[in-house]
Amino acid sequence: MERIQTEAQYNELIQGDGITVIKYDATWCPDCKTLDKFIPDIMAKHPDKKFYALDVEQLENVSSQNDVRGIPSLLVYKDGKKIAHLHSKFAKTPGEVSEYLETLESKN
């Protein structure tokens, strides 16, 4: 999963066509490392979405603008707007993340 390095890169990616999913994380976060173990399988099941990662400590301004208060969090963007936010307490198992993405699809 490509890691977003700058605020400009973030702004460009969320403006892209289709749905963009950004995983907000930090290097020290144990729950983030757990999510990293199963997110590749979930990404493979959702080839229609673009997935990226963003370190909340490197891009604090972006995290703050998006109300990220816990990690890992998965935020979903479409046409430059945040359309969904899976908070950290609900992003701990493959089932929770899969169900979130499937529910999102039914809304579109």
C-alpha cells in the first residue's frame, strides 16, 4: 500500500476518480500492525477502490481536518469529499473492515 508523504499528495489523491480509502496509522500502533496483516486480502477483494496509508504523526494537519482521533481509522473519499469514516474501535478485525466496505458499496 502506497504511503502518502505530503498534504499536496493527499489532496491530489482524494480528488481522483472512484473511491479512495486511506488508512490512518502510526508506526508505534499495535492495532495498526494487526490491520496491516489482513488488509492486503481485503484490498484484493475490492479492486475497484484505491488504498493508501497515512501516518497521523507526519501529517497531523490532515488528520485533524478529518477528525481522526483514534488509529487505525479507515476514511473513504469520493470526488474530494470524505464520505465515510471507520473509527479505530471498529477497525480491529477482517470482518469489521470487510463489512464496512460492503455497506459502503450498498450506499453508492
